[in-house]
Amino acid sequence: MRPAAPWRNPIINLLPPSHCLSCGAQVDAATCVDNKEDDKPASGDVTVCLYCGHIMAFAEDLSLRELTNEEAREVAGDKRILAIQRARRKQYDS
Ligand SMILES: [Zn+2]
């Protein structure tokens, strides 16, 4: 029997409650696209709001902050973020 695909059983990391800086949705958990157990969110990691698609980063206290201009340039066209946006639109905009 093949092991379940990681996206079918994601590892959910609980976070201190915060709010999306664009839509205001409460964010209290995150899933790493690499789905590694020891890959918890850390300061400077990039995240995507699943409700509106806004791209942000985690601050020191794991609240959400806007990307710096340099970070925005670094993630522009990132295939993982594009895949998240496609999946999000399919799930939430249909
Ligand atoms: Zn949002």
C-alpha cells in the first residue's frame, strides 16, 4: 500500500491568533508546503492567507507582517506560492 500523499494529511502548526493584514480573517494555524514535522513557522517565513490570497511574512512573535520590498521581489513567481494561489482559488472562489 502506498503512503498517503502529504497534502491529504497535512501537518498543522498552531499559531498565536493573528489577523490577515488584507481581509482581517483570523489566522491561528499554518501548514508548511514541504510538510515536514520539524518545519514550524519562524520569523521571516512567507505565508499566504487562504481566505484572500494575501502574501505576508511571520514577525518575530509569529504575528503577521507585510513583506518588505526585497521579500516581495524574492517570492514573485515562486512556484510554491503560485500553486497555493491556484489551489486556494479552486477551493474558495468556486
Ligand atoms: Zn486574507
